[in-house]
Amino acid sequence: MVERVLDGRYALEMLVGSGGMADVYRAKDQLLERTVAVKILHQQYEHDTEFIGRFQREAKAAARITHPNIVNVYDVGVAEGRHYIVMEYVPGRTLKERIKEEGALPVAQALHIAKQIAGALAQAHANNLVHCDIKPHNILVMPDGNVKVADFGIARAVTESTMTYNDNIMGSVHYFSPEQARGTIITPKSDVYSLGVVLYEMLSGHIPFDGNTAVSIARKHLEEEPLPLCRLVPGIPPVVEALVARMMAKDPAQRPDSSTLAADIAHTEQLLRGDQTTAVPAFDPDATRVLSPQEAQEIHAAVPVEENTEPVPVNERPFYQKKKFKFGIVLVLLLGFFTGFFLSFGKFWSSVEVTVPDVTGKQLTLARQILEDQHLRVTVAETYDASVPVGIVVSQTPEAGMTVKEERTVTIYVSKGGEEIEMPNLRGLKKEDAISKLEKMGLRLGSAYETYSDEDSGTVISQDPRSGSRISKGQSVDITVSKGQKVKKVAVPDVQGVPLDR
């Protein structure tokens, strides 16, 4: 098809990409004299009228969105029975190609890219357009290091109309949200999950879930937790790991809103740079304040001491002056005591009420800052929790939403990760006994597979993780149970009327 002209306007110059949905060509827009990218749908979609209608509507909706990190859509049309879409041509390579060539990206670069993608998603979602296929293959990295998100609208049309678990979507299923894998309603939070997977891959160089089939990968999105980033990237800041964990939460309600995600990432960048600043009030010489020891010393040094050339003998001082002097000392001491008392404890009697913010799921430093910004005191306690990354708040007391007085102490319980124990040997146990043993050790049953073997029916013949390995409490364990020997069925011949000697 190269060197052909579509609709007398778009001269195809070179095939630059091909996927399960379409072929992409670099082309010349002869009318506006600019280089464009033309995506031509595969013929398998041409007779699907429902899909074609949705494709055209979504592509036109995408064309109305303008954002510096979104590939612009210029035109949609059909030529010689083939539907096509004309887009901005972006020189460079895909994010997937960069990860393959360079491996894991530095934390700062990964966050910078994720922030740009988050901004693009927020703009699209504000226009009621969900991407549905956020993955590194659809992120174009420009020579200056900035990125653009491609295929807005197109991916949604494919997802809603034609997607099945086959080889054509193996590249996408690695980035599916649990609700996409389940086949339920897709929302903007679905894109947030997929971006979390992309960020996980940028930071570690690995996808969080993999398998031999699309179905097995989809099940992992639904049932399993990814390997903690701290095990793949030693020294990764906990606040970054917490951000990825929130984005990849199984429950969409626990993920950040796309409208604030870019700001969340920017705040994470500030924490890593140490950009937290406090406003310093202008100096007011007339304001009442406590002098520092250094200031007091400087003042005393600057004030000259007058010599009394004619001291008054002690026995010549009037009696009332002596009593006045002693009374003054007592008064100063009392005033100092009560002043210090009220300065130290007066805040506990504050009548100002505040609402306790929700800091569960947040990194310790951020949680402390949020609470202190509300003029609340913070006490930190540690607890084991295999489902929550190390350094992340598991729970809090008082609970979020309660109304309390300022300076009230809030206790936050921070995860120490899962308490590690030695994996027991389950082989040879009956399935029920194996489950009971797991529960007593604080573990839970994951998947229970069945297969034929020479072992007695109902007996555990294998396990994952293997016995003797280190495992965190709360982690799931998969087992395989014997179905007994497979009975070989044979056809019984009809021997009625046949002599016994035969």
C-alpha cells in the first residue's frame, strides 16, 4: 500500500508499525504539506458495523481533545473500503522500546513520564473519554524526553466491541485493570491502574504479572499482588512504592482520582527533592516574642552597666524597700510559672475543632505532614501486614472523619510488611488438613488445582511456594491435589452367542 494516496490527500510513504488492530504509515498530507501518521484498520473490522460506528464516534471525540501530552487526531475517513485515522506524527520511539533497550529508568525520570501521562488522562477523562489501553507501546517518547499518549478513543472502541482473550491482546493484558479482566464497567480509574502498571515497569524493568496465556495473566490481576518493588529495586523510596501500590489497588475506589494524580506525583517528586518549605513571617520588632538565649546575651552585652559610686549600706535601706524587693521576686517567679504552664499546656484546652483526615494508605512522612497541618499530634506504632508495603499507614486512631479538638493525638499504625515464617511442607496431607495447617500459621489458600496421579485422591502432591522457603504471613499458597489414578476406559465387546473356546 506504500506510495498510494488516500482520498487524494494522504500519500503513504513508509510502514512504521503494525499491530493486532491496524497498520501505521508515515504519510504526507499534500493539502497542508505536513508529515502525518495514518493508521489503517485491518480488514477483519470492516464488516463489523457496530465497531465501525463506535470507532468513528470515539475517534472524533479524541480529535476534540487538545493536550501537549496527547497525540493529536486530525481526520477520520474511509478509502477503498478501508477505514483510517490521521494523527500527529511523533518522531522517536515508544516507551516499551526504551525500557527494552535501557532497562529500568531512574526514579526521577519514571515519575516525570508518569506525571505527563497522568495529565493527559485527566484531560481526556474531563472530556468523558477513557483510553482503556494504557501501556508503554502507546506512549511515544520524543527526542526531548517528553511523551505523548497515542490511540485515545481507538482503544476504547476495540475494547468495548471486539476484545477477546487471544493472541491479539497479549500485549495489553499485562496492563489490564481487574475490572477489565473481569469484563465489568470500565471507568477512568481503570486507566489509573494501567498507568500504575506502566510506572511499576519503568521503575523495575519488569511487568508485575506474566504467564503463558492471556487468561492466566488476567487472573493474576484479579487475585494476586505484585512482587513488592523494594525487592526488585533496592533502595526505592517508600513514598514511590506507596504511590504505585495505590494506583494498582484491586478496588477502584482505593485508587487516586485521575484529576489529582498528576498533582500527587508532583508532590512525590517534591518529597524526594526535599522541597518542603515553611513560610517565614516578616520580622516585626513590635511583636511580642520570646528572645533566644543568643539575643538575650547580645542585649545584655550591649547595655552599659552604671557604677554606683555611693552605695547605700544595707542597714540604711528602709524596711518597706526590703519587703517590696522580696515581693517582686515572688511575683516574677509566679508569673513565669503560670506563663510557662499556659504556653505548654494551654493548647490541650483549645476549643477549635478539626476533622481527622484519612491517612491510611499513605507513606509515613506524608501522613505525619497531613495530620500536623491540621494541628494534630502524631504517635507512630508499627504492625505486621503482608498486604501493605513497608512504611505505609495501615490504620489510624481516631478514625478518619471524626471531629476532635486541635492538638489531639492521632496514633497511626505503619506496616512493617509481612512477618516472615518458614513455609511448611504440605505434600502428603489431605486437602482439608493442608488448609487447616495454613490457617493456623496465618497463611491462606490461593488456588487449588487437581490432576491425576499415583497418589491417593485428595492428597496434596505439590505446593507453591515450596516447603522451607521464607514466606510472609497473610500470603496465599497454591496447592495441587491428586484426583487419583486416571481410569482408562475401554470398550467392552459384545460376546453374546460366542463359544467359550474362542
